Amino acid sequence: MLYNPFDHALQENPYPTYARLRDGAPLYRNDELDFWALSRHADVNAAFRDPALFSSAHGVSLEMWDPDASGLVGFLAMDPPRHTRMRALVSRGFTPARVAGLEPAVRAVARELLAPALEAGTFDFAGVVSAIPVYVISELLGVPREDRAEMLRLSEILITRYDGDTEIPQTFWEAAGTLTAAYKELIAERRARPHDDLVSALVLADVDGDRLGDDEIVAVLSLIGVAGNESVTKLAANAWYQAWLHPGQRAIAWRGAIAAWVEETLRYDGSAQMVARRLTRDTVLYGTTVPAGARMVLLGASANRDPRVFPDADRYDLTRDTGQALAFGSGPHFCLGAALARLQLRVVLEELVAAVEGYDVDETGIEFVHSPNLRGFRALPTTVTLR
């Protein structure tokens, strides 16, 4: 059995391989790439909830594995108590009230960016939707409107991987440097003149006298910009494609079950496929001693198809209970932006359902993003019939 997360054929349809891993190799070893993988729901969930054993300190992806990973991806690559401190401070900017208050802005952005595509009738769904989270995040951060096209360009560079890439390309680092400079300028402005936006909330965040430094805020903003773009863009396209493949479920969504459409897509075909962890001590798993320092891959997307937890797990079913899905992780690293991602997905899909009577997908024009960590479309040609 071979599981190689960098293999393009696997990335385009990983689920049969995940099933073989769950049944035949729940603890899998890849000697060539030097990692172990866990694929069952119980194991992945337990690992998410045990940062003392499954450490994030070397990063959360194989291609960015580094003992100083927190300098690259911020508090994603921290363990308690450093992670606990950072999360407490950053959460000041993601209060339920702040996220809920963004809905009018999210809806306005969605309508503005969807309108030309819907009017044209035929468009690349993935390309059109990709701009929405960037504009929403720009709204959240307080980025001036005239700078948002450049934010979109840089964000697209940061999330793009090309054929053959097993390491981060130079274009990524150049775009990251440009964004870092822009974020530092924005932080300096908000320190001098706070606004009602996330950057100001992070600048002013205070937990018992503890405050975030500029570099820490930059790391948070970079994470929001990349992760927020990736998750919403890919999930929206995945939801659109799966509803097209499953007309019975599409009918349920069109009758108003938008929240269920979002949640079942998160479970059945979520954008996040896996995260990496470092084992902190020798541990026996499935009768095998895995050594301290081992690179562990936690296959959340496989866990979400585990029939031990989800009956008939390979069926796309908007009526099922998705309460145990791990699309946003679990435990102390549960995604801080989950509520914002869900809000954006719900609003985008609501706007589409309100405008579209029916639609078709041109499968001959589909292109997949090739990434070991994320699943989604680079291109999803769509033709719509408006109400």
C-alpha cells in the first residue's frame, strides 16, 4: 500500500486510498518521505486533543517542517503554554459579536463579486469565488478598498502550488515579504489611530497586562490571509460541485438547508486534508513503537469518512448528523476562524441559491489544485440559469 500526499492522482481523489489506510494500515509508514500517518477518526481526534504528545512546534505541514516553524506560521506552530497565551490574545479579535457583525459586509461583497459572473451566465466558479474571502478579510482587517486587488494578487501567490513542488517556491517568500511590510505599516497606523477593525483589536488586546508584539500580529494576519482564503474558496467550490453531482441533495439545499449543505461538505469533501505533528516520546501505536521525534500526519479528511463514526460515510447526505466531523480540527488547536469561514460559506451559498434556478458543470474543463494539505479546484467551469 502506498500513500504519498504529494502524488497528483491521489490529490484529485484521495478517498479510496484513505479507506484502504483505515482498514489495512491505520498506522501507516512512508520510509521515503519519513512520516507516519493516522487515518481513523478515533486516532486523529485523540491526537488533536493531546498536544503534549503530538506537538505542533515543528509546523503543521511536511513541506514547512522546521524547529523554528512558529516564525513562519505563528501560533499554529506553538504548543501550550505559548499557544494558550497567543490564542487568548488573538481570540479578542474573533469574538462572536465581531464575527456576526460582519454578515452585512460579507453579503455586500458576495453580491458585488458574484453579480457580473451570474449575469454572464458562464464562468469559472473557483476563480470568481476566490476573490470573496480576500475582500472580506480586507474588510475585517481594515485594508483600504483601493489596496484590495493587490491583496488578492499576493494572496493567490501564497496559496498556489505548482506541479512538482515539494518545497515552498521562491515566489511564496517574495509575496510573503511584501505582505509583511504592508501589515507592519497597517499595524503602525492602528497603534497611532485605532479603528473598529481586527488589526486595532489585536493591537489593543490585553490579557492581564500581556499584549501582542508587532511580529506576533503580523504572523496572525498572515495566517488569516492565507488560511481564510484557502478554506472558503475551496469549500465553496467543493459544495457547488458536490451538489451538482448529487441532484437529490441539491434539491434539499435549494429548499433552504444551506447550513446543512455547508456542514456536510465540510465532512464529505473538506478543503483541509491533513496536518503534521511531531511525536514527543516513544509511543506504541497498533503494536508498533513509533520513536520520539517522528513526523506524524493526521488525516482529518479520512477521519471524516470513517464509517465507525459516520454510517454510510461515503454518501453525500445533507440530512445526516455531522456533529463529530473534524474539518476544523478539535482540542486546543480548533480553528479560530471556523465561525468566520462558516459565515462566509453560508452567505455565498445563500446568495447563489437566491439567484440561480439551475446550473451545470463542464467536467472537461475542471482543474484541481495540487497540494498535499488542501483539496479543491483551480478551475470549475459553470453555466447557470437564473431565476
